[in-house]
Amino acid sequence: MPETTYLELSEDGGGAHKFYEVSVNGTAVSVRYGRIGTEGQVRTTSFATPQKARDAAARKIGEKVRKGYEPAVRGGRAARPVTRRQVTSAPSTARAVAPVLWRFRTGAAAFGIHIDEDRCWVGNQHGDVHTLAHDGEVLAHYRLPDGVKCLVADDFWIYAGCDDGTVYDLSSKLPFAAYEIAADVDIFWLDIHEGVLNVADRQGGLTVIDHEDEFQWSRRSTGDHAWMVRRDAGAVYHGHGRGVTAYSPDGGRELWHTATRGAVLFGWQEHDAVYAGTDRRVVQRLAKRGGRVEATYACDTVVYSCAAAPDGRYVFAGDSASSVYCFAQDGTRLWKLGTGAGSALSMQYLNEQLFVVTTDGSLACIDASEAAIAAAQDGRVPTALDVKSAAALPTYTPAAAPRTVSAMPSGGVLVECVQDGPRLRMRVLTDGYDPEWNVQFPRRIRQAGARYVVDSVHASDGGFYRVRGEIRRLA
């Protein structure tokens, strides 16, 4: 009969809401761990004798108890609240279809999108994240916990926020948990700036978490259902049921509030303006300084998503009836076309191409050049390429623990986990770096006294280092 010990750690405001279960069965020790309310992950290790197995289990339990875990009864605490966005998608009323160059079907409704100069990223409700080249070639597949709410980029780093409250760093080959959001925050959307995570939630709350995955501040806006959060160096822009509220990033002082025409369902930002798509069929452009409404872009149904070309030269919108729109900067509608792939739940514009992710799970690349749109309005569109993923494409999943190496590899950077009062901090040991700066590092794998090797670290304006590349533990 297995000997089982079940522990939980659930902190108010600190983000932790997880369990750790150790079972000893003869010479085998099984560890199951994860977010409370989920099945978690399981790792099993065999030992030479039953006594060695029991000793190893005791060490694991002792480590967790010292970190604040306590004995508990499984099922005694509820799982974190999870809200799946309920959306409908009607057929388009546009007279013509957009010039789709290629589409990739992910298999489930997709909210997450990020497009950079090298790759296209898409994340869906099944926890699948794919990267593709700009011509549609599928490059990689990541499997994360069920429900990718959004994909957000922060310079080189890209993060996926999932329904289980974990935000995964996808910048390396293997994803790892970078942030864990408090269980009482029912996440709707995320944004990140210089390592600081900003979370909008169902209750109309805004929570800010720093690079150490530690709570900084929170505010409750006047409206609920906050689907929008955007962040820059000057403010956090929070869109909710009663409009958009801007807060100072260093403490959450309200800078301005603007009531929009309808509840905000999506947000976008450019250098000088934020764009709010609403359930009253409009996108509104608000000045970042003062919040004044500068332009309104009228659609024909509820707006699910919006985006803009650099400096707002063009503004795009996706509605609940499978159509996409393009407007001039002053609000003049230039065109409306059907997507051919459901309603656009998120979108991004780059180099005369509009990328959308949709209710049918497609990532579609639309030729948004003036010539292509004019041809589409006349009924002349290219035959869209239906992209298929290669059968042998590897799938990357979050690692339970970093790979262990016995020697310091050439060119790597050595970091150490040190006890700093009640906290575990990471510091660089390699010459040439400031030994007093902390290193942004996954909390799940920190262990006092342990040393790790990373490919490189980069200085942040916030006075800390950020890891790039693989994390390995030095034996």
C-alpha cells in the first residue's frame, strides 16, 4: 500500500495556489504537483532499497514544509476560477471576402496572437501554441495547460498566459513557468513591460506583478469584465465595462478615466494612443495623455478585436459577424470584407499584412495592401493556401525540472540561488556582472544553494537581469 503525503501552499496576494503530493511504493517515489484543482504533473524515481526511497521522500517533504507548504486534504480548497470567453460568430454580411494568403487551422478557438519580424505565434483554447514563418511554414509546437488566453511579447521574450493562472516563458526551446497569478484573480487578459506583468480580470480588477513574480499593487476600476490591459513606460491602460482608466505604473495612482461608447472588449496601443473595441459596435481612439477621445470607428456589429498600423495610419477591427474592417486615421471606413474563417478574436498588422486568429481556430494572413484590397472588393481574391503541420514536428512541453549538467559549458553564465530573508533570490556569479542585481528566474525551480547555467543574461532598465536560452542545473 503506498504511503502518501499531500501538501498545499495557498498565499493571499502572493500568487501561490499549488499542491505537492509524495507517494512511496516500495522502492519507487512518485511526486505529483501543480495548481490546486488540477491533476498536475507526475514524476517517478526508483531507488535501490525501500529505505532509500522513504529517505528521499522525507527530504522532499521537508523541503516543501520549509517553503511554507502545509498538510491538507485533497479537494478541500477549490480550484482557481476560470472563465472561458463566450463568443458567438455569425456569417459575414460583407459582399466580398478578404484576400487571405494562407490559413493554419489549430483545432480550437484562438485568442493568442503575436507577430514579429521573424515569426507568427498563435495560441488556442486547447493549450496549443504554434509558431509559423511569414509564408505559413509551421516551425514549432508547444503544448501548455488547457486554455491559452493570450500571447504577449516583451522585447525578445514572449509569454503565454493560461487558464491555470500560470504564465509561461516561450523564449527558450522548452517553456517554463515565469509567473503564477493569485488564485482569486480570474484572468481575462495580460500585458507585460520590462518584466512587469499586468493582469486584467473578471471583476474589473488590475493586478501588477514584478519580475520576481511578487505582488506589487492592484486597483479595482469602476466597471467589471476587464478584457483590456495595455502597458507602456508611462501608464497602465485598463479597459472594462465602463470605459478605459489609466494608472501610473509605480503605485497605481489614477491618471485619467474615459467613458467609452459601450463596454470595452479588446484593446490595442500605439505610441500616442490606445484603441478600445466595444460591444456598441465601435472602436475608439483615446489619447494617452489625458484620455480624450480622438476618433471613433463605426462597425456594423459587436467589436471583438482591433489593431492599428504604426502611428494609427490605418485602424482595423474584427466583428462578431466574421468581418474585418479597415478605417482611415480620421474614422472613414475604407473597406469591410469577410474573413472566410470565423470572427477575429485577436489581430495584428505588419508590413501590409493583417494577421487574425478566429473563432474556428484559424491563424489567417490577409494581404492588406491597397492593390489586393481593391481586387478583393471586385471579387478577385487569391486561392488561400491551407497550411498543414509536418507529421514529424516535435512538441515542446514545460519541463518539470531543468536538465542537470556536470560541468560548466563554454560561454554560459553561472547564477546561484541564495536565501535573502524569507525569499530565494538569484544572483550572477560570472565575472563582469553586477553581483547585487537579482536575476528573473522561475520560482518553481529555485532551491537555496543550487547553481544554474544559462546561455546569457541581459540587463533590464528595471535594475535586474533577464535570462535568455536554456536553464541547466549544475551538479
